[in-house]
Amino acid sequence: MSIAEPIADIDDSCPALFRNAPAGVEFNKLRKRLIRQVRETLDTYGMIRPGAKWLVALSGGKDSYGLLAVLLDLKWRGLLPVEFLACNLDQGQPNFPKHILPEFLESNGIAHRIEYQDTYSIVTDKLPAGATYCSLCSRLRRGHLYRIAREEGCSALVLGHHREDILETFFMNLFHGGKLAAMPPKLLNDEGDVEVLRPLALCAEADLARFAEALEFPIIPCDLCGSQDGLQRNAMKAMLDDFERKMPGRKDVMIRALGNINPSHMLDPKLFDFAALAAGVDQ
């Protein structure tokens, strides 16, 4: 698959969720940009194995809807020869609108599985009032998704993390963890039997928000469990947005930098043999 190939216009044979897409130039440019960025990520990190089956996690947020839409678009164009199963894990949050995702998936003819696991009660039981739920909630969710992937014969779990998610994680690790690490576009789970893929790694959150609005996805907000303000990730998001306002284009530069590392110009002796580096010695 070459990322230089032209992208055909949407027609009546396209996936159902695109049938009412805006016909304007701006939406077409946005769609093509997202397709181009996802194709670059798929190619660069060797994500595609023809005939594979992917479990595409669908939370009901703009990012996972956008991920599913772009992957379906690529499959329709014959550029992504894999099978998809969309999966929502209903974690038992109060007031979760259980009907929205099944109705959306069924009306658009998308193969899916809805799984109920009350991880919300586990999180609230183990953590004190006012604590941040997100980390434990995420770990529990991921474990169930790995299990579902195995049960459904999927070789990969596909997640909707985008450019900002990766940059925020990098700076959280830098400022609070004392390490240089982010979310990789591709990794293996600890058991080594399920790949985790992030095809939106180069995609801007703002683009995904515009995409979701244009396609009128039925967004389920991520405040059902009382998401707390003042989280470390929110601080990183505000910092990155401030960089972008003052120096437009910095986020793109930073995400590219994470794929352009020079070990000899860092400080980690595990990555570069500084002890063997000496004047007059052949390297």
C-alpha cells in the first residue's frame, strides 16, 4: 500500500456512516488528511497483515468513532485487507446510555460486540472518594479487551489514541516519571498474543473533533463517572495548547521528534556505549 495513491471520492457504495457526509471542500480535505495520516502510520509501523482480524475499541467518544470511520473508509477503498469487529465495553458507569452504541452500529451495518463488565464498582470500592479513577479504570478495561480479542480470534486490539494523547503521555512521563516514554503506535501485550495498534498516532485531536461533528456521531461524554478536574493530563494538555498558540505547528514537530531519536545525544548508557567512546579509537 503506497501512501501516494490517490483517494477516490465517496459515492453511494461507501460505508453507511458516510452517506450523509458534508459535500463541501473543507470536509473533503479533512477526510483526506486523516486518511493520509492513518495510512502513513499503518505503513511506517507495519500494522497490516492481510486476512487478520482486528478488535476496534469503541467508547462512544469522538476519537474512537473517528478511528472506526477512517478504518472502514480504508477497507472500502481496498487499502486495508483486514476484518473488523467493533467492541464497546460497558463498564457499569451510572447513567450510561446503553442504547446509543448498539443502535449506531446496527443502523450502519457494522459487526460488533457489546460486553458488560461492572468495573466501575471495583474502581470506586478500591479508591477513596476524590481519587483519580482513570488509571485503574483503564487497566481493568484493557484486561477485558484483551480477553475479548482472544475469544473473537482477533490478533490486534485497535485503540483511538491520537497525537495529543501521545504527547501528553510523553510529558507526564518526563515531568512525573523521570523517563522518556510515550504511547507507541504498536506494541505487544505482556502475554505476547495480542498486538495493540494506534493508527491515529499522527492525527490531531482538533481534526477528529471536526470529523465527528461533521458526521454527527452520537457522542457519549466521558464524565459519566464524575471525571475529576485538575488531573496531571489536563495540565499537560493546557501546556501543549499554549505551545501551539504561541508557536503554531509545534505539536507536529514534537510528534515527529518522537520518531527521530539520536541515542548518542541522549544520556542513557543502555542505548549508547558512552564508555567505549574515546578520541583516537575506531568506533
